[in-house]
Amino acid sequence: MTAIIEKVLSKDEVREFRAMLDKATWPDAKAVATAGSLARLVKNNQQLDEASPLAVDLGNRILRNLGRNDQFTAYAHPQRLYPPRFNRYTDGGSYGFHSDSALLHVANSSVVIRSDMSATLFLSEPDEYEGGELEIETASEVEAVKLAAGDMILYPSGALHRVLPVTRGARVASFFWVQSMVRDAGERSLLYELDQCVQQATIAMGAGNPTVQQLAAIYHNLLRRWADT
């Protein structure tokens, strides 16, 4: 299951990010350690130096916004996040089908992240570039994603996915990985759907309604059963 988290960044924040990113130096990303050995063979894009002050500052701003985003918390149940990185596709740049590495070592630390979910936060508007769709293989179809700037998609890190060639303009995005307290993707999906039902029932019937209270208790009992902290 994938989830779209809208307005992680406001339009003003996107403009501010882009004003800085468009002036940055973008090295070739083939040798970057966040891609496994097989993924590097199909990787043709640019990536900001993850240790640069700009990448660290903008990544921390994204993390602060996510910490205040109720939808992200409800869907992901984040335990650890790999610090956000930034990439750019232009002049035919693409990234062939691959799955993300299961374990990711955070640079200059002893921290290891298990990649349960991958995140792409779009920083270019769809009309700024042609191509560049993020394609994700699901159980029944290939989902093509091209979101408004400031919006983000979460998807299972083990799913095969690719970025189609960008034939005009530039596709700029932030990407990172989430280790969830709820490891199983099916369990996360059920919890999210149940949480949405609880919220809708609360609006319709009120928080004091016995049915609402029972639904909320079921949600928390399932979370207690499935979550690791």
C-alpha cells in the first residue's frame, strides 16, 4: 500500500528550498552509498552531497515538518528515519527498476536503519518537467506517481520501482527511508484504515459514543500487539 502525504512543505517553503537547491552543485549520484551495488547499475541522476550544510539544514527542516504531520505519524508509525537526501533528474536522467537496500548505514554514525518504507518528497511542480514519473510495482499494477511540489509519497521499500527519463526540465526531490515500529506492511495498512474509521466515526457520533470508544480500544490493542519500540 502506498500513501500520499500532502503539503509536507508549503508552497513558500518549496520556493525557499528551490532557490537554494537550484544554486547548489549536483554531483553524479552513481557512486553514492545509499544505492546498493545492483541499483547503482541503473542509476543515472545527480545527488546533493549528503554532508553539505545545505543538505543537512534542509533535511532537518523536513524532519521537523514530519514530526508535526499527523497523517505521516498515523500511517508510518516512525521509529527511525534516514536523514533526507536530495536528487535531481535532467537531460534524460532516470533510475531503472530496483528495490532499496534492506539495511542502511547512516553516514558518520553507528546507526543502521531498516528500510520498511521509502519516501519521495517532490520539489518540482509537474509542469516543470516532462517524464520523471515514479513507477511502483504493486501486487496488481504499476502505479505511476507525479505529485505537486511539497507533496510526498510513501511506499514499501521492497517494491520494485523506477524513475522514468526526464526529457525536459528538471525533477528535484528529497528522498529518505523510514523504519516503522510496525514492521509488517499489511499490519500498518490495517492500522491506518482503522484509524481513519475511528476519526470519521468520532466526527459523526462524538467521542463519547460507545461504538467509537470500542473502535478506539481495538485500534490501540492492535497497535500494542504489533508495535516494537
